[in-house]
Amino acid sequence: MAGGGDELKLLGMWASPYVQRVELALRLKGLDYDYVEEDLGNKSEFLLASNPVHKKVPVLIHNGKPVCESSVIVQYIDEAFAGTGPNLLPADSHERAAARFWAAFNDDTLKKASEQALRGKTEEEKAEGKKKAAEALEKLEGGLRDCSKGKPFFGGDTVGYVDVMLGATLGWVRATDQMQGRKMFDPATTPLLAAWAERFVELDVAKAVLPDVEKLIELAKMRHAQAAAAAAAAQAS
Amino acid sequence: MAAKEDLQLLGLAVSPFAIRVRIALNLKGVSYENLEQNLMDKSELLLKSNPVHKKVPVLIHGGKPICESLVILQYVDEVWTAAPSILPAEPYNRAVARFWAGFVDDKLFPSMVGILKATTEEERAAKVSETLAAMGKLEEAFAERASGKPFFGGDSIGYVDLALGSTLIWLEAVRRMFGVAFIDAGETPLLAAWAERFREAEAANGELPDADIAVEFGRTLQARWAAASAAAN
């Protein structure tokens, strides 16, 4: 159970939404944990030993045993600490299936489309990505309508699994909104999602976990500059 | 005796994602109506039941659809609680099972499909390497986790067995098409023995079509991708 004999350590990186999912889940459950910031350019032996397959963050280490992959970790937290704090997944089997479906949709379909829209190799590819992302967002709007049934969150009255999985991305969503001069959760086309996003970022737990938008923008600019420098160097040699 | 349920499965004989659901339902002793779909001419029922992805498998229980194979497997496990369990009871073991099933679907399967999709020898070779590497990790995982038991799930077929076992016909199909063995008594001895056991398990019996059917389907897919690519250029 929480506190007592449980040792929770989270290997993370401050800008990673995957890590933020785990932090949101831990805090929502009222669990204490040690956070260890990893330098992803120089990964610790401990990280490599804890996640030999992917060598990525987040890794949650519970009483010495590592759990990897954000969706796996969040469900693990919900199940291992079932008696502590609110349940992240609903009780009803069909609703649980819907929650898992929409979390997967966000990570597979929406993410792929958004990436193509931003990083497509040609203008054509980017345009196709934008179209796919718009379609995906419309579907997600339907998902929110079905899951929330008029209540504030995917989880109903309280923050649930999908809220955590999607909510953790709001740091980068807002940063990208600012950098690109657009609104990913556009109130004109996806009013429920737009309202949900506004609501989510105001939560105490979101304020505690989501990184500063300014810091994310700074990081994005730095990465962009590094990539440009690397490309220029590659061309010159 | 199999329990009678208001249960339909929209699937495809050759789809690993549908195969795993059929085997899971067999494991649970649940009877269902198997509705083979034609993906070139999608049925109203499929489009209505999976409007988001328009894909198989879809499990329809009491009129309500459940989509995405791993989501369906967990649903089946949670609704039909009779032994055997598909996921282990203990949270940490459940997390490990989810991790490896996710690995099959996010790493192994896309690399393998990449072999089919590759348009150059270089690309194909890279995807073959990726697939072999993924199989190597699964071999190690079996060595570490199975502790002498016949399946990833222990004494009976579990979540990871379903995820990986359902791709066997495709791994064999790709071997027939390109000559590379992904499960090999020399390189992956544990998985080779496991694969035999999986194929012979009662629940899997009849659900694994001959790999030549997958080969034919694979060639159809390749033709479609080539046509789409030509049309785009």
C-alpha cells in the first residue's frame, strides 16, 4: 500500500509528456515518489539497466522492480495501488475498453497525423498530415462526448486514464500552438476538447506537473538550431 | 459446454489481430458468431461498429462494439473470468505482459510489415535486421520470464502468447516470400519450441490458416501499395 513499505522512483526527463503521464497518475493517487532527471544525451547505467529493451524514460521503479512504457506504467499504478486514491480506469468493462481505445487512438492515430503535419518531408505530406490530424481530432471529440456523457472529463466527474494520457501532452500542445500560431484543440471545430483542455491545465495537479510553455519553446528552438547546424555541417563535409 | 452469448466477431481469417481474439474466446470456452469480413468491400456492420478505424477485429457483445485487438483481449479476460486467465492476476506480472504484447505490436509487427513494404533491397535488409533483433529480444524475454513453463503466460496461453502466436503465420509467410527465418531452432530455440506448442494447443487449433494464404494476401497488399505509390507519383 502507499507510504509505508513502498519505494517509488521515477526516471524521467522534464520535457517528456510520457513522463508527465506517470507523474500525473502518481500524484492523483496521492503517492510519494523520488524523481530522477535523466540526461538523455548521456543515459545513466541505471536507466540502461532498468529499461534495456527501449533505453527510454519514463521508467517507474517500484520496490526495485522496473515498469516501462507510459501506458503500461499508468495502468500498473492504478492496479498496484487499487485501494489508494481514485481509480483511473472505470469500473465497467465496456467503459474500460473505451478508455483503453481512446488512449491508444491518441498515441497511434492522432500522434502520427500530428507528426506528419509538423515534420512531413514535403509540403504535400504536411498538408496530408494536417488533414488527417483534423479528422483524428474530430473523432477524438466524439470519443470525449461518449466517454464524458456531459461531465467535465473523459473519466466523468473526475480525471481518469484518458484524461491523464492526453492531458500530459498539453504542455507541448500549448507550446506548439504558440510557435505555429494555431490552436490544436480549436473551439470552433472541437468545442468539447477545447473546453476540456482549458479545464485540465487549471487543475492543481496539471500546474504541478506540466512544464512551463516558455521553457518548452526554448527547448524546441534549441533543438531546431542543433538540427539545422548538424544538417549544415553534413552538407559542408 | 460453450456458454451461449450474444457475441459476434468481425474478423478476417488471415489477420493476426483477429486470430488472437478467436483463440482467446476459444480459451474461455465462449461461443460466438464468426463473421468473416471483406476488407475490399466493407460491410455496413463493420463501418457502423468501428467508425473510427473501419478495421477488424471488432467484437460485438450484447450489441456493443469493442475495437482494437489488445483492448478486446483485456475485455474478454475481464468479462469471462473463468480460468484460464489471459492476463496474470498480479499487477507487476500484468505490467510485464502488457509491455511485451505492446512490443510485438509496436516493434516486431511493423518491422515485419516493413519487409513487405520495402521498395529497395537496402530498405528490406534494414527491416529484416530490425525484425530479427525484435525476435532476439522476445527469445531473451521468454528465457527470463517463462521459468521453464510452456508459455509466456505460464501453464496456459496468455496475453503475450496470443499477441506473438497470432503473428506466426505471417512470420512464416515472410520466410516463404523472402527466405529469412525469424523463428529458428538454432537462433531462437526457446521460441521455436514455444511456437510448436502454440500451434498444437487446442484453443489455437483451426485458427491458424496455412501460411500460403498469408503469402497470397501479402502479395495482394504489395500490389496495392505499388499501385497507390504509382498513382501518387
